[in-house]
Amino acid sequence: MMKHQNAAGQADPAHIQSTGNELEQAIGSQVRRYRKQLGLTVTELAERAELSPGMLSKIENGNISPSLATLRSLSLALNVPVTALFRQFEEQRDATFVRAGHGLPIERRGTRAGHQYQLLGHSIHSDVSVEPYLITLEEDSEVFPIFQHKGVEFIYMLEGVVVYRHADATYHLTAGDSLFFDADAPHGPEELVEVPVRFLSIITNS
């Protein structure tokens, strides 16, 4: 684990304290949230849970680590399962930040010089797979690969002009145009009318 240091090169105790009690803070936040939903004061909830108001205040502020017996008492007083008090800590909020020009290069069928596929992120803790790509086509070709895969796909044109085929239909796409379609049908660029062609492709599959 990376240690944060102050100007003197020593570990920063404030940072250690702020990152060492995430669980306690998450539990305290949930207790406060459920207490307010019931319209109870600290004193009223403390009485229900057979705790002192001072102890409950410390729990809500994340200053102490409550015992399992205390958590059980609080859950009964709040009429929620014990696991509900851990929910905020267990929930994960994923984010992927990609700087301009730093998308992960992906080799897809038909990828060649002048055809770039950059993965801009991907879902991590989700039942739904989402893959956003920045696709750049800089050189024309007589033959383009045909793609076919599960899920749906959304295309948003950023630059250039392309004739894009989906199943038996073709679409003349220019900057600002979009196309949303079932990806299990054959699809792909059929003609590059004006290069470079650059568009966002977002593929979703559950």
C-alpha cells in the first residue's frame, strides 16, 4: 500500500486516520441514515438499542468500531437486517478515466494499418457488459470485415463520412449521426466516403 508522506518525508497521520476506518464510517453513515428515516433522535435510538447516547454518537461519526452484539441491537432497533448496516461499505462505484489519445489499442478482426480500435473503458462489477470504443479509419479499402456478436451496439459519428451496413440496410453516416442496432446481425463499414472516419462505438451485452 502506498504511504502518503508529509514534507518531512514522514507518514501523514491524518491520511492514515482517514483511510483506516472506512468500515466504521460506512456503518455510522448507515445507522444515521436509517435513524433519520424513522424520525428518531440520537437519544431515542440509543434508548431503543440499549446504548448510551454518547456511544451511539461515536458510532454514527465512525469514531469507534461497534461489536457484533451492538450491531445486532442497532439492527433490531432500526428494524433492518444487520447486513444493511454494511451496505454502503460493500457497494462499489467503479470509474474508468482515459486521457485523450490513451485508449487501450485493441486487435479486432480486420484491424490493420490506418484502422485503429481503442477501448475507452469496461464495466467491472456489473451483470451488464459495456465496452466503449473510439474507432478511427484513415485509409480506404475495397474489403471491410463484417462483425457479428451478441448484444446491441450504438455508434455516434464524430468525423468523416461512411456508408455503414447493418443486415440488409445501409446508412450514410456523417458527423453527428448515430446508429443503434442489434449486433447479432452482420454489420460494419462498407465504404469510407470521406476520411478520416472517427466514431464512438458502445457495445452492450447482458
